[in-house]
Amino acid sequence: MSFKILLFPDAIMDIQEGIDYYKLVSNELGKKFLFQVNNTLEELKEFPFYELRYDNVRMRKVKVFPYVIHFVVNEEKNIIEIYGVRFALKNPESSWFFKEDPELYESERTEN
């Protein structure tokens, strides 16, 4: 069974920041980063049950790059909820890090 991917706004921003960073080094490197992120997301659709790291959150490293995808598997809805795509050495404490309820997340995003 294949899962669907739901990217939260912070995850999209994380990916864009990674692309922008690597494009400063080389346009091709920015493309390679996006390619590897997309490949990893495609793999998650088929095999999402990586080890639980904290609460309900699982993590999967992006191949070649020092980035980690933080996600929750919602088996009832057949969805993988991507909360962040973080540089592996970055401080993980941020607005999405401990959120498990997407409705809570959305209400916080609209208030800011």
C-alpha cells in the first residue's frame, strides 16, 4: 500500500532554504538536493515505518545531504505528515518539532 505525502509549510520552507543554500555553491548542487529530497519522499510512500525517535515522530535521512525528514505516519488516513526537513546539525527546537496534531499546528500558523 502506498501512502500520500502531506508537506506542512515549515517543511516546504526547510526544503526551499536547502535549495537556496546549495544553489549558492552551484546551481547543479541545488537541483541535486531537491532530487534527493524527492527520492527520499518517494521511498517513504512505500516504506514509512522507520524507528520512532520521539513521541510519534519518525526520522529519515536524505541521501547524500546532511538533512533529516521529521514525519508522522497517519495509518488511518494513509498519509505521511512531513513536519520538517532539517539540517542535521540544526537545533531541533522549533514550532513544529513536538506537534502531533495538524489542527493545532494550523491554528498556530494562522494566529502568527
